[in-house]
Amino acid sequence: MNFRRTLTALAAVSFLCGSLSAQTAAKTFSGASALNFTAKAVAFGMRPSGSAANTKQRAWIHSELASFGCEVSTDSFTAQTPDGPVAMENIIAKFPGKSGRAIAITGHFDTKKMAGFLGANDGGSSTGTLLELARVLAGRPRVDDLYIVFFDGEEAVRDWTATDSVYGSRHLAKKWTADGTNRKLKALINVDMTGDKDLDIVDEYSSAASLRNLVWDNADALGYASIFLRQPSAVEDDHLPFLEAGVRALDLIDFNYGPNNAYWHTPQDTMDKLGAHSFEVIGNVLMRVIPQLEAEK
Ligand SMILES: [Zn+2]
């Protein structure tokens, strides 16, 4: 992700997550469980796109989703990067609804290509949050289709530019425009770097205003007003290709990671900087917002 302003942005298949019994007691989003998934992701080591660790991590994400009863599709492509072609793959779990409309919750699983960089918060926390969300939502009846999307290639291979960044979301945004999925989306919410113990969420101002209001009102109602900041600022992230494709999209990101953001894109982005409560805050907000989005016409 990058602090900046402008930008622009590919493939998937679908399935059935969660047609288990509606009588199954609804599971609660657990911050401890999300943190545990994050630790497992980080245990793969440095996981930049195209690396062996990235491939191993993808296989693990697939196996976790399968264990929840999700069937999963992939969106594979070759990204043209400043370092040459890199094979990338987005992972998409679909929880089918009946309305013909859809909601997407997204985040990235790749880590910045940088010596000693483990990306506990940046890459790890989004992976852990999305897996916990999939675990909790599996088996619940849905109004709208719900997509949980794990993006590859969020990070710049070298320095962040419009063409060296957000490879996975640019690819899927194009594909979903072509196959009509973007037209069905009521909302797309991206999570990134939201595991910081000292959580403060940026009011990202290029995000859709109505979605910012909905999410911030819910955060306030849950008692998280001190965490969801009210000073708007711009962050470039995986939501942008969808905004540019006309999707009502929002980025939830903490861009104040350590003193003067000292843990961001440094070897200090490690598990000890994360807290289960922060995961729970984001999980509680998402679990409250999703049904409200479903209730929208
Ligand atoms: Zn990053």
C-alpha cells in the first residue's frame, strides 16, 4: 500500500462456501484465532509474489478454506513487473446468496520483496483476518453472494507506481468488469495492516463516502470511535482498481505502525507488534456491516 493519490488496475471461478446446516450455532469472530492464522502465515517466512514461500502459503490458504467447507477458485496470471514476468494467483472463496447481488471482503497475502521482511502486519494480518472471517461465515445462510478475496501482488516489486503495485487487484477488477461481477457488487471492503496492537484506522478519503459513513457509524456504535480516525487522508491500496471500475469500495488500513511508522516495510514488522484485540475490532465491525449491506436494496 502507498500513501499517495492516483491510480488505475484480472481472473477467477466460483463455488460454494457455506451451505452447511443453518441450525449450526453462529460462530463468533475471534481475535485470537485471527492472530493465530497470521502467525501461521508469517511462519512461511518472506512471501513475495513468485517465491516458493508464497506458493506454499497459497497451498495452506487453500487447505484452510477447504477445511471450512469452502470451495475456492483461483485467478492466475502472469504480471509484467520491473523485474520481469512473475506468476501470481488471487484466491477467491464464494459464499453464495440468492439476491443476485454481491459483497466482497478483500486483502493481500504477498509480502514486500525486501531482505528480512516478514510482513506480520503487512500481508500477514489481512491473511489472518480473511481466514478467520471465512471460518466464521462458513455455513451461514446468505442474502447476497459474499466473496472473500486473497490478493497476490499488492506490493511493488521495486518502487510503488501505478504499474508496479496492486497487480492482483488490478487483474481481478478487470476480470470482474468483464464477467459482470463488479456490477453485482454492493460494496468491496479491503483490509490491510489492521493487526497493529496500537490500532488506528485511516479515514481513507478516496473510498466511497456512503461506505465510509456506514463503517464509521458502526465502529462508533461498537465503542471504537478512538480507533476509527476522523481525519481524512489518502492511501493507495487494493481498493483503488475497484473504485476506478465503478465499485463502491473502501480501504480499512492503519498507516501509523510504530513510532513514525517505523515498523512499516522494515524487518521490524513482526508478530510481537500485533494484538488479538485489534483483529477483533476489525472482525466485529465487518460482522456488523455485512448484514447491513445485505439489507440494502
Ligand atoms: Zn506493504
